[in-house]
Amino acid sequence: MAAVKVVIAGAGAVGTFLASDLAAGGHEVLLVEKGVPDVDAAALGETVRLLRADACEVDVLAGARLEEVDVVVAATGDDEDNLVISLLAKQEFAVPRVIARVNHPKNHWLFNETWGVDIAVSTPHLLSALVEEAVSVGSLVRLLQFDGGNARLVEVTLADGSPANGRAISALGLPRGATVVAVVRDGHIVVPRGDTVLSVGDEVLLLVIGDADDEVRELLVAP
């Protein structure tokens, strides 16, 4: 995978871990923090640069040459700051991918394309979805949302009576807005192909766009 240029705003626990992890993967990372956190720049690794400045300021982002960056991650502990950073990154510098951290679940609805956010990450919502996914069989569970909620990663564990049981993926008649991206069977990932036959107990992961949820539910979930 080609190295990408990433700017991360916020040098708290989330930002510093993300910076170190991405740097270890060979990516070029700039970590921006307006405060004076207890961060050891040397501990971040040689490929992580630490800039002590306010990422909400246009001049700071311009100095960081955001127009050359592939991804911006707004990972501060303040939702208002994350929204401002996202908006500036998208509107002023046309950053291709903007990812924002949602600290307060009630603010999640704000984190959309209007504010320049491509992907909003809300830990409480993600944990809730993972809990539901772990205990739900025979229902459609939303795991992640992208593109302001227009695109979603959903999961269905096939139960007895599922219309998809014993059928190949190509024969399901999935709508144009739905694609099977993976099948988990007996704890192992199965790369889906048109001739992959689904069985009861399979965890089917799909990327769903637009309003295709109801059609997917009818095709995979038992009545």
C-alpha cells in the first residue's frame, strides 16, 4: 500500500496512538496540538512531526500545506473544534478524506458532509453496534456510516428460514445499492464471489448505499 500524508489534530491518547500506528505503517504523519500535552515527540517516531499550534486556524493549516495532504483526522476532545477543522480541511484545502471523532453521541448528527466530514467515528455508537451485532441473529445491524450516513456497512447473521440460505450471492438479486464485501463463516473470512453459496450462521457484511436497506433485509432476513 502506498504511503499517504496524514494530518491529525489533537495529541491526546487517540491522536498520539493513531499517529504512531500510521507512522509504523510507513505513512507520513503530522500531529497538531494547540495545548502542551504530555507528549514525547521522540517517542512518536522519526516519521511523526509534532506541531504545537491551533488546527482551527486557517494560517496554521496553510502552513502545514494541507492542500498536499491525503487525509485529515480531527481527533480532539472537543466536538466544536473537530467540526471547524473538518470544514476548513474540506472547503479551504479540498482534502480528499476527512475523518472526525465524535466525542458526545448527541452531536453525531452534525458530523456530515455539510461540515466537510466524510467519516464520523463515534465510539459509543460503534460499541453499541458491535454489542448488537454480537447478540443479534437474523436481523440487519448497522456497524459504520460513511458519506454523511448515505453509505453504511451492515451485517446480517443468517438465521433459519433466511431466503438467502443455500443460494449463491449472484442469485440473490441484490439491489444496485448493495454489495456483499465479506462473509464470516466459522470464524474465517470468505472473500465473496458470485458463486459463493450462503448458509445459516454466515455473517454477511454488506456495503449499502442510499435507501437499499429494506430490500437487503427482505433478501437476507427470515420473515
